[in-house]
Amino acid sequence: MNGKKYDLEERLLEYAASILKIVEQLPNTKAGNHVSGQLLRSGTSPYPNHGEAQSAESPKDFIHKLRICLKELRETQRWLKLIQRVPLIKKPELLNEMLNETEELIKIFVTSIKTAGKKKK
């Protein structure tokens, strides 16, 4: 995101806010409503789930919560690609930055899960 370095919590907050803005641009049609509901759920989920991970009760619980974040980011990535492909918004190219950020966040969570797994052993 603009080359700035954010802490992960702030980055996930900004990500969730961007998802809300995208959802508001989706059309009020059967397809638009379906996709917006799915995107709203998966795209805002990593932020609170990251908070859950920070309060994990064990290393196993911590890894589990991080995996939920990763799963939701991968789902969000698919919905964003679908919105862009159809396209369901007027300027689908605006999703490129969001897709890049999603990919970066996925990489961060994959690395964090691997690191946490090594520490657990």
C-alpha cells in the first residue's frame, strides 16, 4: 500500500475499510448482493481474527486463528477477481491495488504460520 510500512493491525484495519468501500460500489442486483455479502464477510474477517490471534490461549490456538485469517484472505482474493472479471464495478482496474495488498497479506500470514509452527515444536 503506497510503499508505506504499517504494523499488521493497522494494515488489516485499512484493508477492511477498503473492502467496505468496494462493497458500497457493487450493484443492487442478485449477483451484486450475493457477492457483496460474501466479500463483506470474508474481507472484513482478517482484522478481528488477527485480534483473536493476539489473545490466543495457546500456540496451537494462535496458529489456528492465523489460519482463519489466511483462509479468509484467500476467499476474498477470489471474490475480488470475480468482481473484476465480470466486472461488477465501473472501474475494475481500481481492484488491482487491492489484489496486490491481498497477495502481500497472504504472504505475511503464510510466513507467520510457518514461523509460529517452528516455535511451537
